[in-house]
Amino acid sequence: MWLQKIFNKAKVEQYFKDLNNANDHLNDLSKQKTKWLNDRRRLENRLRENVAKSEYVQKQTQDTRANFDRWMIKQQNGFKKVEREIVLLEKLKYQSGIKEPDFSQSYDELQKSNPWFTVKFRKLQSELFISALKVRKQFLYENRRNLKAARNIWNRQSEYLGKENGQQLISESWNWLNFTIPVVSTTFASFGRMFKNLNEDSIGNLFIDEAGQALPQASVGAIFRSKKVMVVGDPSQIKPVMTLGSNVLTLIGRHYEVDEKFVSADASTQTIVDATSQYGFQKMRMNGLAYPFGYTDARTIRCLRFQMKFRMRG
């Protein structure tokens, strides 16, 4: 054998070369096998994860479809219920004889119409009103002594102011009188004399008409004494009557650092309330107007009181 190796050296070298190549190839195959096995395990794991995700999504889809079906059934039942209620209301409306507003009528006819009410309802409403008047009449009769005492205190306020509880007596007398006469009409010129001894929030509701012609300073006392204020007016109509010229008002406002919306020839109770109100609209080429029958809440009134009471004093 060793003689063959000596005399066949080329064959031996080729043999070992082929052997090394075969070993290298075997190693490569072994590495590929290992890599493929790892890839297989990784793919199998991903497959299991995807299968689990798919099952979860399918379950979610089924649950969502079931929830939707239940929701749809509920909505359909609700829709059918509303349909039944509509049919019932239509039947009741037909039986009651209630008339809906007919907007095809002329303006005059529409204003004279009486929609949503029946003759029977109006009759019962009138009877209720008459009964309420009877109850009120009886109440006033039973408290005639209190009313007489309240009138006496109100007419002699100067005599009761000196008493320890004089202010409270005057306030209570006003409550009795206001209960007897719910609506009291007066002017700003006489308001100060009539209600000079009433404190803040003594008046429940204050209604100011033609507020576009009222001076801001004239309404301060009434607003200060009222819990709620309803202002009705048109600032585009006649301006308030001023005893001072606009130039003098401008100088006074600058001296006391008062905004022009409080002291100017164009300032009125209406313009101030419109500027204070959080609701309103802007009409082209017109002043900003508060919403119709400008109602001012308690918070706005407090702010308005502060501005009008302190800023106008400087």
C-alpha cells in the first residue's frame, strides 16, 4: 500500500482533495439542514400564532355580528314601538279634534287661529283661572289685617326707619303689597322716591320697556334692586334725551376713565344690556342686538350692576 502511495502520488492527492471537498460539502449540507430546521421551527411558531390570531379574530367577528344582530333587533323593536305610538297619537289627535297650525293661511287668519287647543280645554282653562282668582281673593280677605298694616308701614316709611327692625318691616310691607298687586307700573324718574328704602334683590322681576330711550344711569337703581331683569327696546329708535352735550359727556368719560358705552350720546339701557348679554346677533349695518325680549340672568345683572355702579362713579 505504501508503495502505491509513493508511485501513485497524484491519485492519492486527488483522493484526499475529493475527500476534503466531500467533507466540506457534507458540512455545508449539515449547516443547511440546521438552518432549515430552525426556519421550520420559526415558521411553525408563526403558523401557530397566526392560527391563534385568526381564531381570535373569528371569535371577535362572531361576537360583533351577534352584538349587531341584537342591536338591530332592539332598534327594529324600538322603531315598531314608535310607529305604534305615532298611530296611537294620530288616533288621539283625530278623536280630540285638536287643530294644527295651518301656515297656508294668511297672516291675519293665522294670528286669529287657536292651534293645539280645543274648546273643552279652553273651557277648563278658564274655569281653573276663575278658581285661582277665588282662592286668591279668599287669601287676601283672610289677611286683610296684614295688608292694612303693610299699607300703613309703606305710607309711613320715614317713621319706621328709625326703628331697629324698620328696614325689615319696610321690606316685608313691600312683599305684601307686591303680592296683592303683582304688577306695579312706574317711571325711572319716580322709582328712586318710591323704592328708595328697598335693598338689593327686593324686587323679583323688573320689566323695562322702551329701554332704547332710557338713560343708563336712570335704570341703575331699579336694576340694583331686582333679581331678574327683562329689557325690551330698540336702540335704533329715538335716542335717550340728554341734558348735556355729547362733547361734555366725552370729557366727563375721559376724566373718570369710563368707557363710551356707558357715557355717550348713544348709550342707553338697551345698548348696555345688549353688550352685556352672552346671547345675541349682529345684523348688517345695525347695532348688535340681544335676542328678542332680552332676558338677563342673575350673573349678568351682578356684572352689570358693578359696571354701572362703580365705573360711572369713576
